[in-house]
Amino acid sequence: MDDQKIDEAFQLATTLTKQCGSIVLEGFRNASKAVKCKENHWDVVTEYDQKVEDVLVRGLLERFPDHRMLGEESTTEANLREPLDERPTWIIDPIDGTSNFVRGVKFIAISVALVVGGDLKIGIVYNPCLDEFYSAVKGKGAFLNGEKIKTSGIEELKQCLVAHESSIASYATARPYVFGRGLEFIKECIGLRALGSAALTLAYIASGNLDCYAIDYLQPWDIAAGALLIQEAGGVVININGGEYDILKPDVIAAGSEKLAQRVLEVVRKVEADVVRG
Ligand code: IPD
Ligand code: CA
Ligand code: CA
């Protein structure tokens, strides 16, 4: 896809995402919406998750019929296992933070990313409750409601507001790592924050409101759009083991500066060693 096509795709994704914002708001205000549990009781989904995904996928496929879609509500395990190929691929979380959505907490986001040739080209994270539209096109910077944003650039943990998604500890295997990291961070940083939406958390790092985040066990649609926002805002996203960020296996460290990302990596490694030692 050339630059003109990417811009066209960005305009379309922007229009569709804003349209979906109205659906999310309608659902947010609907106190009797249907809520179901997925495999685990803490993992909930509503009729609005599917509605939003349908509007996005239908709208994008109408204009780009040969593009691949990886949306949380309609992606099969087999589709998710297929590696990224030459097809431009849209990675979509129709509502990130569904538990917040169900309980009337205004930290929710629609997350839309486009990958072309293995590279993130478009990232959109939209919180309709607060009307915050975060967007990035590769090489063109990151924006909040049209205003350029940048990461805090903070390098020292002791100056950081650290994003720490404790909900992942619902998985017993993740628990010692999650709380171990939390313990290490809080010894040194200003405070821990768990927003309940990974996509929005990454957007907050891009805008400099939060500083860093170490997260695993999530899915491509939780991270992809926010990762591009951070990269375009001057921050860093790496694999939680220190390697390169893998879009389809997004266990990541995200930070407002390279030095901070390396410091978070030290914490992750220390906790890993502690857990292994018992
Ligand atoms: C959830 C959010 C949350 C994270 C959960 C995710 P969902 O996504 O990103 O921050 O802690 O593990 O599942 O289910 O609301 O789309
Ligand atoms: Ca999600
Ligand atoms: Ca979701």
C-alpha cells in the first residue's frame, strides 16, 4: 500500500471508529444490556462488542475486500495462529475494557490498527466516554484530538507513574510475576495505576500521562494500536524478554523512553529469577 492508500485507510478507519463511538455510548447508557462470560467468569462480553466489530469489519471490507481481519470477537484460534503475510491486516478490539464498560467506568476504548508488510502503519485508540481520539500514522507522529502528543521521556523509575494491570493475575500462572513486579515497582516509583483497558493505558503512555507498562498474556488487539501511538510519540515498545515487539505475540514492555524500558526489563528479569528460585 502506498502512502496515499494508507491515508485513505486512515480516513476510513477514523470515520468508522467515530461512528462506533456512538454505539459504545448507547451501550454504556443501556443498564439492561446482555452480558455473558467467555471461558472465565472475569472475562465478559456484551452484545455491543460484536455490534461494534461488525460495523468496523464490514466498513473496512467494503472498501478493502482483500484485507485480512483480526477482530477479537470473530477471530478463530486458527486464524490467529496464521502468521502475518503480504495481506494488509486490520487488528481490532471493538471494546477494550469491557468490564469497565459493563460497570459504568469510563476507561474504555475502541482499538484499531493496520499492519502492512509486518509493520504497523495505523493506530487508533478512541475512548468515546471522554471523547479522546488518539491516532497515529507511521512516520507522521501521534495525536490526541488532532493535537500532537509525546511521551514523558522520563528515564528514572522513581519519577514514574507505572501502569500495572493486576487483572492478568486472574490467571494463576501469571500471579507471582504480576504481584512480584508490582512489589518491585512500588518500592521505587511514584504510584501504580490499573486502568482496566490495555489500549487506553498505552495511549496514556503515548501522551505522557503514564510512563511505563510491563504486560503479558494479552492478545494482538489489546496492544497493536497503542504500540504505534507510543512509537510515534517518541517512546519504546519491546518484547518483555528484551527482544523485538512481536505484533501477534504481544508480551511487551512499553515505556516513554529507551532508558526506562531497559530499567523495567531489569525489574521483569529480577522477578522472573525470584519466582524460579521460589
Ligand atoms: C481486557 C483489557 C484489560 C486487560 C484484560 C483484557 P477486554 O480486554 O485490555 O486491560 O487486563 O486482560 O482482556 O477483554 O476488555 O477486551
Ligand atoms: Ca481487549
Ligand atoms: Ca474486547
